[in-house]
Amino acid sequence: MAQPILEVRGIRKRFFATQALDGVTISLAPGSVHAVVGENGAGKSTLMNVIGGVYEPDEGDIILEGTKVSFRSPSDALGRGIGFVHQEIALCQHISVAENIFMPALNRPGFVDFQDIYKETKRLLADFEGHAHIDPRQKVRELGVSQQQVIEIVKALSVNCKVIIFDEPTAALTESETEVLFRIIGTLKAKGIGILYISHRLAEIYRIADTVTILRDGNLIETNAVSALDQVALVNRMVGRDLTDIYPAKAAPGTIGDAILTVKGLACKGVFKDVSFTLKQGEILGFAGLVGSGRTETARTICGLMRRTGGTVSLGGKELHIRDYRDAIREGIVYLTENRALEGLFLDLSISKNISVMDLGKVAKLSLIQAKAENGLAQRYVGEMLIKIASVGQKVNSLSGGNQQKVLISKLLSVAPKVIIMDEPTRGIDIGAKAQIYHLLRRLASEGIGVIMISSELPEVIGVCDRVAVMYEGSVCGVLEGGGVNERSIVQMACLSSEEQENHGRGVA
């Protein structure tokens, strides 16, 4: 058997009162994909951050190619051949694509040949089909989330690494981009590079991983060949219990009421046009469609985050005149962004400040924020959302991705909305936390709050939503309900124009 390219032995790491890792040991073989799975807060990202030089372990050893090593920074780990594609996009938004990819070279003394790095950036992007057109000189902030994730991956691939860590790399990728990534991972394996891979999408684990390590509450539960565990066994070991009823029951017949939100002819010039739909009391309305179909842009325009150039938005029969997001909040419409790190949370502030920030009047007296009231509000939602924390004074950036998402949802609920629009609400969240959010959405709908869910994951759209509006190239091409909410119908609508769908139904090639 070949010597492991990487070993971590007895790693322990504590944050305040939380034991994030408690004696974890894993071994990575060269030319293999080793998946690390577990619920949010299990210690996966903490372990990867220890290996990647973000954190120093309290105890334990890191062995790279048979030699004990220690890293004081990510650049230190990178210099020894460990690359890291982070779950949260960690690019410098104000500089170019090429400068982000070749930042280590730019930090070294000496002359930088920018024409050379622009050329090399073009070459690397050519491996990602559909992204060769990206201008290496373009500022990262001008790119979409999916494109930025591709840049993160290309940045890691630009260095000749021995080990590459992928932490939820496909969370913001399209299906075709994911396929390209998997082909690249296959090439890396053939070169003898070791891959550590974190994903909550179990289908990916069974598709590309050779070995899987299960963590729970900072402890190593099991390491085994992926082929030795079926999905049910894997999930049960992750959560420590039999997980049933992931999806709640849908709205019972006769419980769905009149329209809460009515959108007619909504348009945003150059982005989408003539979007019309209704959201009814007691239902969860899903929005499906390919990336770029206009789902997110429609939601942001309703909330005043993008400029409306046509159409009307009415709430409870009253036409709204929303100029910005503050107007939307005052009217009772809130939006959960798909990018919690950049747009949703103040990562350097406490949990309590993040939850209270949308309505400081609730926790202030004579214009002064009352710490007791602010902490009390936070404690309420920490309890309701089952957020794993040491205290409400803890900074949000110290939480796992799933717990950060729960803080973001709490922030929206704190203003008692009438309509909540959730854009990819379970992105980067483990299956246990997903089930909690699905049941929360159903509870909110049953309490009379209008719920819209945008998702790229068809199983959750089908499992959670009562009706599904499908978008194609900037328009709603149809609304499915009842037995029509199925994968075949959604994919057909999302991929074919109205004319093509009509021809398909008539059997016209």
C-alpha cells in the first residue's frame, strides 16, 4: 500500500466553550478522493482550516509525505503544496480575475509580466467550458456567484499542489460546471494528487469519492470505503439517529387561500420581462429554472434591490411602490440572499447584532441600543432555530455555514414579515439542517406568511413546494401544481421555449 500523502493524527481544536475537534485522525492516499461528511457544526470545515493553515491545532500532528509539518498561515500551507477552495468565496472583489488567481506570484518581489498572467489565466479558464470568455482583466465584483466560484477553483488549480481541499465547491455551480469540475478532479487523481472533499450533496460523494470519513460533534465516527455504506446508513451515522420525514406534508386540500402577493408584467430592462404570478395564503411557491433564467433577479426586483422598469407588485390587494429594500421591509417583504457571506450577514459582528439589525427600534430606547433587549431577541431565535452557539455575543464568522444560515433566517423573521422570499435557502447545509428549514417554511406558510423558495435542487423543489413557477430566459413559462410538480415537467419547461414545448407535446422534432 502506498504511503499516505497526508495524515492528521489526534487533532484537537477548541473555540471558547466549544470543542470543535476532539482527537480526529484521517489519512489521505495519493490519487484518491477522501470525502469528509457530517452535519453543520460537526467539525468538517474546522478540520480543513487546520490542514489549510487557517487555524493552528491545540493538539495533534499533520504529516505531509511522511514529514511532520506545521502551518502558521494559509500561504504557509500553500507553499508546502496544500491548496484550498473555500465554501465561502474568498476572492478580492476590487482586483482583476488574473490578479486573484496569481496573487501568490504578485506578492513575491520582482517584476510581474501581466501579459503573461493574462495569457495563463485564459488558458486555465479554457478548461472550464463556458467560461473561456471571461476577461482576465475584469474585476471580480462584476462576476456572478457561479463565475466567482469557478475563479476560486481555478486559483487552487494554478498552483502545483500535492493536496487540494474542496469545501462545498459545487454549491454555486451549474450542472454543466459541476460536470467539468468532476472531470478535472479525475485528471488530478490520475496525477497522484490527493483530494479532500466536503459536500452535503450525497450524490456527489457516491459519484467521485473513494473513501468517506464521518464526523459528528467534533468526533470521528467512522472511516470507510464509500462502496461499503449506502445513503441511508451514511445519513444515519452523520446525524446519530434515524432521519425520517425530511419533507413535511404539503398543504392539505382546501387550506390554500386567496392571493397574498400578486405580480403582473414585472420587468427589469435587459434582464427579464413580463413576469406574472400569484402567491397564495397557506402555500409554498417554488421558483425553478436554469441559472440565468431570471429567478434571482425577479426576487431582487420585487424587493427593490434591482430597478423595476415595468409591471406592478401588490400585497393584499394594495399596489406597492417599492423604491429600495427599506421600502420592501416596511411593507412586509423580506429577501434571503443566495450569498450570505457577502450580502446577508455582518460576519465580524455578534449573533445578537446580526439578528436585531433590520429593526433596531425593537431593541432601542431613546436611540440607544439596549443590550438586554438585543440579547433577549437573539436568544429567542437561537432557541427556535436550534442554532449551535457558545453565546449570542459570539461573532458570526466563528459559526459553521449552516448555523450562519440559521442566523440569517432569524434576522429576517425578527421583523415579522408578511412575505419571505428565500433564494437557495439550503445551500451548503447538511441534511439534518435542511429538514429543519423545510419544516420551518411549512410552519410559516401555515401561519399565513407568504413563502417563495428559489432553488436549483429539484428534489427539494418537488418535496417542499405546493406550486412551482418555472422560468425560461427571463419569463415565467408555466406554473405546475399537484401531480405536475415532477422532475420531467420542470426540466422540460426550464430547457425549452414555449414554442418548443408546444412542438414537443405534438411530437414535432
